[in-house]
Amino acid sequence: MRARRRIVAVIAGAACAVGLVVAFAPSGYAAINAAAVACSAPAWAEGNTYTAGQQVTYQGHLYTALVTHTAWPGAGWNPASTPSLWRDEGACSGTPTTPPTTPPTTSPTTPPTTPPTTPPTTPPGGGSFKAPVYFMPIENSPQDVGTAMSASGVKYFNLAFVNDIGGCTPGWGPGLPVSSDTRVASLISTVRARGGDVSVSFGGYLSNELGASCGSASSLANAYQAVINKYGLTRLDFDWEGDDIDANMDVRMGALRILQDNARSAGRQLHLTLTVPMTTIGFSGSDTDEINQAKSHGVTFDLINIMAFDYGLTNASTMTDSVKLVATAAKNQMKTLFGYDDATAYAHLGLQLMNGHTDQPSELFLQSDFTNLLAYARANHFGWLSYWSLNRDRACDPSVPHNWADGTCSSVSQNDWDFTKIVAQYNG
């Protein structure tokens, strides 16, 4: 994506040791063991929804929920393994008054050091990450994410972009280190509290992508893992463009293999997507080479996300038909690359659009094109339907000069959220 298209759980609180609390009474004072008293809290159970501040017991410890969330069955999001969701208040004694209705699927004796990498199997709203719109949380005048969710129905986001801000250090936009970020963390907390989730996207058209500057697969994997740990991520998107296309792939794919191996060793999945620019005949040679290098390194992408815009003129007479031509070509290439049938190839493709003016003067997406392509995606069951970008889903101010494909507005006549409302309807 272009530079102008430049973002998930929560900030985990530090674990507090629970000691003795002094309670004053008329006859003096008495030392009360807070953890022991609090062990009357209900036991944690899969399937329950917990509100921020609610306390539960699990494996002899008292935990406090950091954010409102649902303990999705099968996700392994028990308190011991999710420091981004729960704060361990310390060991306690006593018997929980309410036994768990469903035994937890993960019972580690030693809490893992990284957050879970398996998302809920069936998030609210139907489908699992089927309509993630791209959103720049720091640049391009980002809107309030809670307002966007309420007004449009969108629940899922690809947050763009994290790159190297110096010395193999992951950061957002103009030098905001992930390690010290609170702004994006708060946004992610809002999304998850409202039943949604996010992926973080690395790269973009003009960027210092981490894979170009971290010197080895292990150092790059550590940089990516730091972002996973910070936001409790279960999904990552890689949008290698410009001079990053098909470059330094031993380091990049080696790092992704390390991440996936570590996740598998922990009994969890890590969902990876590869975003690639399109040509008028589908994948470029560099695109197919990247995919083949992923295969040779044993890296598995959930889907290949095709940027079905910025490729220029085709023989089609409408924007809708132009996208269909390009997407059909990519589908046929997926069949060749992986031996898929049509249905499986579509299921492993993401269809990404761009609202309003694109960077190519020959391309223009109107709301009618998005509606037509929503029907097309539904008919062929693409892995997801997405677009660039939420920041542009508003009309441009006519009193202010704008670029051809402005990063903060669509340059077409529209109401706020018109394009997001269409994409948010997709559920596979």
C-alpha cells in the first residue's frame, strides 16, 4: 500500500503481589489475608463474558479482568495464559463457590511468557475476521474507532503500519515505539471490548520495514514477537511493497517460520496473511516467488490478500468487472501454486478494494462497485473482504486542496462510513 496508507488487546497491568491488608475496627485492628478472602470469587469458566475489574479464581490464584471480554471456547484464553486480559493477584486459599461449567482446555502449570495466539472460533457478528478494514490509528487523521464501529457495524481491523523506527525497533508512523505506546493499545482495548479484534500490518509502499533492517531471522522474529506480546495479537499481516517485494526473503520467511514454530510448540495458532500488489494479469512474478519461498521455508499463510486496485487499465468496461478479471487470474494462479480447486483457491484469497479515487487515474470505486463486489465475494466465498481505508471513508472538504488519492478522504460524493457499512456486511 502507498505510504499514505500507514494502528490490540490491552496494556497488561503489572502483576501485584497481594499481602496483608490492615482493617481498622472499634476494638483495634486485625490483619486480613486479602487473597484468602477473595478466593470466594467464582471460578473462571470458558464461554463466560467477564467485565473489567471482575475477579475469578483459577488454579489456586486470584485474577482480576483487565478488560471486558468473552472467554471463547477452545481459544485457551484462561487467566494463567493471558496476561493481557487478566492480572494475577497472587496465590490464595479456599474453595471457589462456583465450579467451572466447562473445564478449561489449557491448564499450564507455568504460565507462558507470551499471550495466546488462537482467536475465538466464532466471534460475535458471524464469521471470524472476514471483513477487516484497514485503518491507520496514528496517521491520516484517524477517526474515533468506537464511533466507527457503532455507526458502520465494522468489528475487525487491519491496523497499519508497524515498521522499523531505528535499530530493529518496531514502531508506528512518525517514530512512536510500540514498547511505549498507549494510544494504539487503548484503541485495541476499545475494539475488543465491543466484540471485535485486530491484526497488525507491517510494511506499506514507503517504509523502513523491519525485514529490511533486522539482520537475522531470529532478530526479526524477536521484533515481530515484541509486537505480538505488547498487544496480545493472534494475527499479523505482511504488506511488503516497493523495494521490499521479493527481497531479503531468507530473513523474512525464516522469522515467520520461527514465529509459527513457537506458536505450535505452545499449542496455539498464529494467523499470518500476505498482502500483495496486483497486476492486470493477477500476481506478478515477484508475488509468486514470495509465495514459493514461503512454501520452501514451511511458512503457512491463512490467505494471500490481493490489493485489487492500483494496477491500471484492463479490458473491462466497469470497475467491478475489472476487479473480477484480476481476482479470477489470481484464483487460477493459486490453483497452480497449491493444487487447489476453485472453491479452495477463493477461500485462501483476500479481496482488498480501495474506496473512491485510487492512485491510478483510470480507477474509481463508487459505493455501487463496493456493493457489486460484496455480492461477488459472497458468491465465491473469499477468505475475507477488505478495503483501504477507514481513514478515507468520508467526503473531502472542498475548501481545502487534496491529493488525487488523499489519505484522509475518498474524493467522491459520500456520507461518512458509506464504504465501511458495505464491507462490514461480509461474513464469508
